[in-house]
Amino acid sequence: MSKTRAKFVCSSVTESNDGSREVDGKWERCLVKSVRFAPVYANGDPNHENSKFWQATPSGQLELSFVNLDAAAMFVPGREYYLDITPANSSGD
């Protein structure tokens, strides 16, 4: 199985009341946090890790939205994160 690793920086964390979740069989509105990421930038040092990631992932954007606020709490604007990508079984198993 192949996989790849990217390195992104959190560019923003915003919140709104546009989320919904199921509680006791009913859907209700809730707070949602949206987290945006961009690939890290090269810093002029060809041996620096960010420069190496920049050569492999020069542009892009990732946005995740969370109704689980505990899961969203780990994301901080300006902090860098690794994104590991592995293929999923397409049958959902």
C-alpha cells in the first residue's frame, strides 16, 4: 500500500452556528469550528524540512469542519502539522 506525507500550516480557525448533529434521534443546530490549512513554504534553506516539503507540495488548501470541539482544539493558527495520506478501501470495509 502506498502512502504520502505532506506538511501543512494552520492558517485559520473560525467558528459559526451552522453545524448540525444528531441528539436523541433529532437533528439540532450546533457550533462548528472550521480549520483551514495551506502547505508550508520553503524558507530559503534547501536543507530545511519545509523547503523539501514545498518542492513536493507547492500549492493547495485543506479545510476541515468539526462539530466535535475537542477534536478541533488541537489546531492552532501558525502551527505546522503533518498530513499522512493512505488509500482507503473503496467498499467502506
